Amino acid sequence: MYKYDEYDQTIVDTRVAEFRDQVTRRIAGEITEDQFKPLRLMNGLYLQLHAYMLRVAVPYGTLSSRQMRMLAHIARKYDRGYGHFTTRQNIQYNWIKLEQAPDILADLATVQMHAIQTSGNCIRNISSDQYAGAAADEIGDPRPWAELLRQWSTFHPEFSYLPRKFKIAVIASEQDRAAIQLHDIGLQLRRNEAGELGFRVYVGGGMGRTPMVAPVIRDFISTADFVSYLEACLRVYNRYGRRDNLFKARIKILVHEIGAEEYARQVEEEWAHVKTLGLDPPPGEFERIAAYFAPPPFETGLGEDIDRSDPDFALWLDSNTHPHKQPGYAIAVISLKPVGGIPGDASADQIDLMADLAERYSFDELRVTHAQNIVLPHVRKADLYALWKALDGAGLGTANLDLISDIIACPGLDYCSLANARSIPIAQKIAQRFANLDRQRDLGELKLKISGCINACGHHHAGHIGILGVDRKGEENYQLLFGGSGAEDASLGKITGPGFNEDGIVDAVEKAVETYRALRTDGERFLDTYRRVGMQPFKEAIYG
Amino acid sequence: MKILTGNDLETGDVVWWTGEYWSRHVEEAIDVGDGGDAIAHREEGARRVNAPYVIDAERTEVGPRPLHIKDRIRAIGPTVRPDLAVRPVDAAAGNWVI
Amino acid sequence: MAELLRYRDDEAHEEPAVTLDAFLGQTNATAVRLEPDEDARALIPYLDRLGLIEVAFPTFRDGRGYSAARILREAGYTGELRAQGDVLIDQIAYMRRCGFDSFAPEKPISREAADRAAAFHDIVYQKAADRRSPVWALRHG
């Protein structure tokens, strides 16, 4: 993975000093909260329901074991012993003190980490495929490109006061494991007919109040030009994105209102000018970065056989591992969704354990997924059993990847001042209702996503089953949606009808699931059955 | 009744106006009536609180109970982590339920 | 009137800035003011006779002026480029990188404080309107 050079380190260290200065000035009253807020947001520091919350960046979801240990240290020293992995591959700490925030950033800087631009109306963490560098279906590792973009977007002087936040995702396969069509900009690495390397560019996706699937704005931009092309995309947005209404300020609204064709035309016009400015880094810079992403020293001649005699291990093997491009290896997924647990949360001890396991079994590397789980990308098949035993002993061995209890849930009203309803208790109740693993496996792939408010941080629009918490006359109420997908077959979920209270929503989900079972044909997932038969049978079952 | 809440600037702790100081315990909050905005303005200006605002609450045996669920969660702590709850000042007092 | 923070060697421009509409209608104005929703490119044919372009920041959150500034510098404007309005000390470094060389903040900012804040942005990752080499250029010569 990427390692900072002196320049990267200086930038991060300087940022710590700058933020320390800003915090000092805030505490001394030299700047008001209104003036300080954008500064602290650009360092990922929110004032949340219970305390300050710090969102630490995990660039394209990649971590070393050393960095993971620092995350555990921060949880212990500055927080209350745990952290929350988010739907953008970052980690959040919920109990931060402002006066300690500069020290936390200083500690992070010692392991090449930061909290830069994890909030604010600027370009956020560049996300990517959690199986990058390991999956057989990628045409190359997307992460060096993501690193190039991370540097390009960091403290970009023109794009730090955008109309709204800006999220970019990069993948390198046909299968979309990073939901690129639901990002402000989604990039898919590909080759054109001439065999040249470049990106298909999607612009204007997003969830929230007005969810949209991004159109393709440009089918191919060469890797040599894509930075200046993105500069043009951002400049058009900065100049013409709406600033009159907070809820209409994302780029998806601009693309929708002027049309994809017109937006693409304006970008081409701007790019014709911008590409002459020498903004694109030279190929040597990409090569320098890419060298850090060379494959680890895989062993060869390894066996493929795995002893499945432990039935619990066999279940985990079937659900929580994914084929690796290198013979003898597998991708292992650590579930942070134990039944009844808090989705995405991990204790400091668990984080330390995962660091140790990464060091021992995965060439020192981990990934955070946008589904709030952790990946060990390069595990020898021969080591999977020992790995699983260690995970199982620490409550990290739940065999539920992509099953109904592998729920994505935002922190919701338990933690978030934007929320209208609690999401975590709903996730817990649903997981408990479906706790039986045989039942879960019978249901198969079922991506259930819960948001506590319309901001959709739980990605409910992209759930096969989505749940949206609302405030109905001061009471928590839950709307049910079906048919969303964040994969390459991107679609937005549709509401079933009137909402439910916290017990009603669990029953409604169960009725929907039983309807699926009654109607499914061979091999169909919930999503497939829903797409085939439509809303009507489900509505009848749920509302009687 | 109307009570005044905010966050401690340096620690981020949720705090409640007691009439004399900012307490971490909602049961010590007083009714500010119509004067909440003026107090908020004064206290924020003196940097004794950050981002204060007035909320509605009802009187109960154990002190003010915020009317809106969001404010109650703010007063108690995350409902899914009772081990992190804000403990009442009087350990013998009953807890009010969400 | 807010105090001017200036990073130019020449004398401050005397003439008051007229609105864009007025400027485009006049033949002898040498100073113009751009509102956030006005197109900086409308000035491109007239850059050599402009001594001052003032870009309005009615609220510090409105970042359109940053693009306006870069566009003007990219078009070859060498006169004074001023950010006026709700300009905060922590924005000066970004504004200078976009090509602003003078500042008329509503709330006065001391030069010393501005320079101190700007010094945190010595090393930069990307090319902008200032002369600074981005890190990738430093790496590869």
C-alpha cells in the first residue's frame, strides 16, 4: 500500500499544526463557532448528539496493521474503547473532546493517517473496491488511481467551498462493489477499443432526499487526461451548482436540471481550456504510486484443499470468503454484524486482534468495506481455519456476509443529531428475528440497509430491502422500500406504503421475506423475485 | 416548561442550564421560561457553552423530561449502549424511560 | 470601510469598481466588481485595460469566487485581483493560490495573522494559479 514520502508527511504534519492553531483560537474566542465550523468539518470533527465526533479517513478503505493498532489506541486513549466503521470506508469516534482533537491528529500523523476532508463542502474520501488487488475480475488495481485523486483533491484551493459535499469512487471491474453509480463521480477503469487505459465517467449519482443513479457523462477518458477532466467537472459544478437551497445543492441536481448532455458539453468546453494548463501529473507519478501497490510476495505451489470437518467453520468458509486471483489464496471477510450487535462497531481489543491477524495472515493489510465489515485480502487457504478460530473467539466470526443479518445501518438517532429515528435497535431486532443461520442461508443474498433519516447514510435507497426512519408526529416511524441495488445493476428502492412502528417494521420485513420464499423460482434472490413479480404481492402480504 | 441545553466547548459534553452553571445532568435543569434565548446569547458570548438552544420539557418526579425523543437520547446517552449512559446525580433516583 | 490586505508592489488602484453591467456598457472604466453569479469570462476581452477586478464574497461559504479568480489568471490577467466581503483568515491561503493578491475583508485581518495562516500551505499537491510547484513536479523534477 502507499507510503508517504517527505512531502506527504509534511503536508499532514502541517495540517496538524494548523488545526492546533485553529482550535487554540476557537477556545480563546478569537473565532466564533460559525467561523470555526467549516474548519473543523474539513478535519472531520462534527458536533454530534452526545459529544464531538471525529471521522478518520481510511483512503480507499486500505489499512496496514500498524495503522489499525493506532485506531485501537485512539479508541482507548481518547474515546470510550470502540470505533465505528462507516459506509464510506472510514472510521468514526463518538466521544471526542475538542481540546484533544489536535493530539489525536498528531498521533494519526505518526502512522500516515489523518482526518482531512472527511466532512465539509469539499471532495471527500475517495472510496474503492474492498477486494482491490485480490479479486480476479479487475483489469488492474484501482487504488493507485484513487491515491492520485486523493492527492489532487487534498486542500484543493478552488474546490474547498463547493455547494455541497463531493464523493468519488473508483473501481476496475465490471462488477461494482463500490456503488459508483450512486456517487457524485464514479470512475470505472477500462480499456477502449484501441486497448488504451482510461475511465468511464459517471457523474450525478447519489442518495439522500432525491436519490439518482448517475448517467455516463463520458464513456472514455484516458488516464493521461483524467485529472484535468475531473478538474473541469468540478469547476462546472463549483460555478453552476445550486447554492440557494441546501437540499438541492449536490451535483446530481445540476446534472438532472440541465441534463446529462448539457452538463457533458459544459465539461468538454471547460476541459478544452483546462487541459492546456499542465494540471495532469506526469506518467512517472502514477508509476511511482503504483509501485506501492505491487502484489505481495505470494507463495506458489500452495494447496487448494481445505478441511471442512468443523461444520461452523464450513459455514463461515462458504459465506465469508471470496475467490482470490492467486492460487492457494482467498479473500476473507470479517463480519462486524454479530446478531444483536451494533453494525460496524468494533472494540479496541477487536481492532487490535484484527491488526494482529492481518499481520500474521494477510501480508499486513486490511480493508474497510462500505457495508461496514473488514476484509483480510490475501489469506492462504491453509490459514483460513486458524484465522476463523481466532475471529470466532472474539465475536468476529459471524458467517453472514450478504445475508439478511449483514445489515448496513447508520448510527441513527442514538448518535446522530441529524437523525429522525433510531436505526441500530431496528437492525438488532431484525437480526434477532432471523438469527437462525439455516434460515438466513436459505434466504440467500439479501442486502438490508437502514437509514435513520433522509440523508441516507445507511444507503437505504440501495438496499434490496431498505428501511428509512422518519419522525411521525414526534414518534419514530419506519418506511419500507424494496428493489434497490448499489451494484452494476444500480436501482433505487421503492416505498411499499404507510410506515410502521419499531415492532411493525420487523414483522413487515418477515412477511416480505416469506412472500419472496413463496414466489421465488430456482436461484432467484429476493431482489430478483421482487424485480420479476413487482410490488403488488409484497404489498398484499404486508398490509393484508 | 422550557429548558436550555448546549455543549461544553472544550469537551463536547451535553450540558443543561441550572440557573447558575452548566450541568451534565438534565435533572438539574431549570425552567427558563421566555428568557432562554437571552441566557443562551450571554453564555455563548462568554464561552461558557457552545451552540446552546431552548427545548420543551415536562416536569417529572426525577426532574425535567425532554419532550422530544432526540433530546431525551441526548440527555441519557445512546439507548443501545446503556453502559455509556449519563448517570443521574442522585444514584437513588429512578431513571425515566425513552 | 474594511482595511485592505495587499500582496502587490504597485500602487493600490484609485478608481472605484463599477458593476459588470456598467463596465460592459462603458468604455473607460478600469475597475470592475464581479458578483458570485456573474461570469468572469465576460471580462476576458478587456483584461489588458483593467487595473482592478474585485470579486464579491457575500458569504464565506459561497466558493464561486475561487473559480472566477483562477479563470481570470488563466486568461492572462495580471492586474489586481481582490476578494471582498466575508473573507476569513483561513481562506486567504486558498484564495492566493487561486490568484487573488488583495483582500478587503469585512472583519479586518492583520497581515501578520494572514501570513501565519498562509504559511501552513507551503507544500501543495496540485497546480493552481500561483507559481508554486505541485508536489508531483518536485518529485519528478
